[in-house]
Amino acid sequence: MAEGLSAMARTGRHAAHVTAATAAGFYPALHLLDRPVAGIYALFTPIAFGILSPLPGAGRERAATVLRAVPAAAVLVVLGTVLAVGTWPAVAGMLAVGFALAFGSACGPRIAGAAPGLQLFYILACFPPYEPGTLPQRLVGLAVGGAFLALAEAVLFPDAPEPPYRTRIADALDLAARAASGVVRGEGPAPGTAARLGAAGRELRLSRLPAGARPTGAGRTDRALAQAGAATRRLLDQLALLAGHAPAPGDTASAELLREIAASCTETAAALRRGRRRRAGRVLAGPQLLEELVADFLKARAGAPAPRAVLVRRSTVLTAAVSAVTVRTAASLALGGRERLYGLPREQFWYAAEGPARLTAVRIRGNLTRRSVVFQNALRTALGLALARLVAGSLDLSHGFWVLLAVLTLGRTTAGATWSAVRAAAAGTLAGAFAAGLLIVGAGGSSAVYAALLVPMMLVAFTLGPLGGPAWGQGLFTLVVATAFAQIAPVTWRLAEARLVDVLTGSAIGLLCGLLAWPAGARAEIRYAMSGLLRAAAPLVRATATAVTEGAGSGKGGAGENGTVRSGAGRSTAADGSPSPGVRLTLHRLRIAEAAYAQYRTEPAPDAAEAARDWLAVLDHGSRTLVGAYWLPRTDGMPGLPPEVRRWAREAAEEVAAATVRAAGFPPDGVRVRPAPLPPEVAERVPAPLLAPLTDVEVWLRALARDLEAGSPPEPGDQPARYTTASHSSASADLA
């Protein structure tokens, strides 16, 4: 109940912002200055950016977004005004503009939020009559409407700002610091601590954040924040494992490293809360300290024999330290530092030295594939809008831009969801048209009546419409446009009829596009994306294990496009220092799969069989494979390693890789894999300095096997596999 009232209060405040901005620009332009064209643009600008566009952030953040978007809207108004010379030029422009704006959503939440509103400005301008002489009025109306909306968002009933994502990371790091200190103090098994760590990790998932607070942009800051959040979740999971077991007595090296992990977490959390940027250098103090302690830990671990249980625990401590290093480095990059990657895998932070243009180009190029849901949605939207413009222009529909507006607002990523929205919108528009007809007949030509009704009508429509769904939204908006257009020119009840015909026409076009272009949305694409990720990761598993035991020059390699093994990519970097082909392909497939999963979570629930599959575990498998490829091959091989040990590493990796390929086919009974542990009698013959890296590989392969089993459908009588803090890291699960 309280949550519903809070949502209504937020929607009401936002409706007040849009209504005030619309009235402040529309009434003077129309009734004082007698500039109806400027009045139309002053009317629709707040509606475009305030209602049609889900702008992220709080009041001042939305105001800044509006001001930055107004110049782009002006360009679209100019373009639409010029191309309104004929139907076919307008259709061609609509196709290009529609695709560019929809595809731009891949570059960040602010662009994605403003894109629908920007579409509206081209739509308004590209319809007849062709009157280039009215362009100054159009631009003035746009500027006035944008300025008043920005002012209302920033000053009138401002929303409380949402805590930034870096603050959530900082809170989680404080908890991680306390947990690491508790492990050092020898507090023993602490299931309560493990549960709190798991809950903190779930709070870092991007689905727990408003759209504007999600670090999903193409720039370095967003990439670094996303990486810091993912690494923090891994750190919390690893500390949960350590908190659940008693510490090994006399393991001073692990204790020292855990103390530095706690100190690094505290320092990073403080820097994230300050949020201060510097011109150059590290944002965080103590350069190289944690990295140097990791190197010392590796030497200490290799110098003295230890029981296998102690080696496994040390491997977990080392993994936690790697995550802490990743968090601190990514946080420094996010805060504006120019990090020198001392001893760190450069390919893990490949974006650190890249400029904004390059990073944007990488994001765009990565999604220019028909398997990208971003590309699919952009193409579907562009084709629907272009077809709607062609139909409206060819049939010379009155107020034909409402046809395109219906396509824009009612289109969904699946045909079923589009049909549901169209049905509701048709019913709502029919009711709204009937009410508008009665209003026009009753009020006649009295402009004062419409002027008095417009403000309360907008306030009600913009409050109840977003809460009630397409039926309420379309019905109430029909009343708004009727009262607005009745002030611009004399109208009859046929205005309501034209509104109904246009909305139904646009709904039919949107539904047709939804049926013909990827009708199943991400529910069909996610299987292909996850399969591609698993097939790319399988050869990288083999290559990483081989690189640990035989070195990068062994002739083994990463995955090619067809899943084969390429030479020269045994490590995560190629000879020139760039990421290996296997790493690049796996990372690309991971990004495509993450986007498909993000859309999948927004679509109607799948059937029970599909819902039982844990796609998060598949994403985690791909991410864990990459982390292993970055960090495990720390040597140039292991001279003196017994042949049977090399054979064990090769066979265990092959077992996991083969299971990964099987999982890519999604067999009905799932995948069950148990990589063979290093035999004790064989381990006894391994030199002490080499046993610890082999334990790292063994722990990594077991974790990959758990991911594969969690991503399989449950066996009959079992509960569906679920993502648990105790057994999985969460590098790519932040979209859940």
C-alpha cells in the first residue's frame, strides 16, 4: 500500500512538472502572441520529454538531460521540415532517423530514455503542410517548451535524488571489509555473515536500480563502474565462502592478505563516496600495495608445502584478492584516475586508455549484428515508423502523425505483448474518442471552455495514464489533444473520429511489424545468444589450462568463430599485447548474451520449462571463464611437472570444455559434470611451488562445472537450479 502511494506521489509530481511547463509555453504562444505553430511545439515538447521519454534520474538530472537533448531535437525539426516536401523523402528520413535513435539506446540509459521523445520531433515536422517558413516558430516553441520543462523539473516539487551506483558499491565494500577482518580474527563459521554478503551482492544487480542509475553506457566511467560492481559481487561471494569455514591455524600469509583486502575495500569505499576526480594519476592512494602483497603471497604459498584443504582455502583467498584489485582499479578509473596497470591484465581493463569516440564505436560495432536484440528492436521500430509514415501520407490521413505516435508508443518487443497493448489502447481510445466527441458537441466553439479544461485534463491524464496502462493512457490523451486542438482551430466531433482512426491504423501497423520481425523477442534470441557464449568459452577453458601447465607458447589457443582452436592465443593476450581471439570472441558473445537477458527479463514470463533454466549461471560461466583466462596463466609454464599431471590438467579441462559444448545444445536432461580431482598419489610427486597453481586450476574448473549444472534444467523431482552465493561468483549476473 505504501509503495503504491509513493509511486502515485512520484507520478503526480512528474505530471505537475509536465503540465506546468506545457501551460507556461502553450497559452502565451497561442492566446497572447497568436502563434499557433509555436504553441503546438511548446505543447508537445514537455509531453515528448516528460511523458513519452522515460528520462532517468531525479529532477535536476532530468532537467540537464532535457537541455542537452533540445539541440538534437532542433536538428530533427529542421530535417523533418525540409523532408516534408514529399511523402517518399519523409519516409526515407523516418527510416534513417528511427533506426539511428532506437539503435542509439545501446550507448547508454540517457540516450535510450530521450530517444522516443526525439523521434516525436521528426514525426511532427515531417508531415504536411510543407511550410519551411514556419521553421523559426517551430524552433522557438521547442526552445520555450524545453526550457520550461527543465525549470519545472529542477524547481517545482523536485524529487529526491537516487543514491548513485557507486554509493551502493561503497556500502557493499564496507561490508566486505568487515567480513574480511572477521575472517582474520578467526571468528569461525558465520552463516549470518554469509547471508548478509549474499544480500549485499544482490543489491548490486542492475535490476535493483532505476534505469538512469544503471552504469550501462559506452563511456569509460560507466564501463568501469559496471566492472567494479561485478567484481564487488565476486568478492562478496568469495568472502562468504571464507566466512563459512574456520581459518587455518598458522596461515599468516593468508591473514596478511585478508587484512590488506579489508583495508583496500575501506579505502575504495571512501573514495567512491567522495566521488572526487583528479586530472591524472591514481584516485586511490597506496599504489601497487595490494598487487605487491599478492605477489608476496604467491611466493609464500609456493615456498612451503601445505595440506590440500589449506591450499584450496588459500586459492579462495587469492581469488578474493584478485577481485579486490579489480574493484580498486575499476573504481579509480570510474572516478577519473589515469591508472597505470602495474602487474594487472591489461586486456581486463582494455577501455582504460580509449577515448569516448572509440568506446562508442566499439559498442555500436558490437551490436551491428542481426543477433543483437538492440539491432532487432531498432530495425523493427524504424520499419514500423517508416511504413506508418508511408500509409499516413498516401492516404492523406487527418492528423496523420497520430498514426506514427501509436506505432511508437504501443510497439513491444514481442508480438504477444504488442497485441495486448494494442487491444487495451484500442478500447481506451474508443472510450476517449466518445468522451471527446461529447465534449466538443457540448462546448461547441467556446475556446474559453477548452482553455479552462486543458490544465486539469493534462494533470489527470499524465497522472493516471502511466499508472493505468495503455487503455487509460490512450483514452485520457485523446481528451488532452481534443481540448488542445480545439483552441488552435475550430473543430467538430470528427476530430475524435480522426484520432480513433489514426490510433487504430498505427496499432495495426505496429502489430504487423511485431508479427513479421522477431515476434518472439528475446525469448527466442536468448537461447542462441547463450549457446554462442558457451561455444566460445569452451576452447578458452582448454587454452587457459594448457597455458598454466605448458605456457603461452605451447601452440594451443583460443576460440575461432567456428569454435575451433587457434594457435598463439593460449594466454589471454596475443603476441602484440592485444586480447587473444578467444578472449575477444568470448567477451563479444558475453555482451550480446547480457543484452538478450536484460530484455528477456522485461518480457512476459516464459513457460515453466523455460523458466526453470537459470540463465544467470550461463552468463556467470562465460564471465568466470574470462576471469580465469586473465589471471590464471601467471607463468611461462611449469618445467619439471610430471607428465601425468599435465595429462590430468588436460583431461580435466577437456571434460569441462566438452560439457560446455554439450550445454550449448541445451539437452532436455541438462548437463552433469564432475571434473576429476588431482589424484593424491600424483599430487605427492608435484614440486611444492607448482602444486598451488594446479590447485587454482582445479578450483576454477570445479566452479565452472557448478555453473554448468546450475544452468541446466532440474532433474525430475529436483528443485530448479538457483543462483546461490555459496557456490557461484556473479560477474555477469548484475542484470538480474
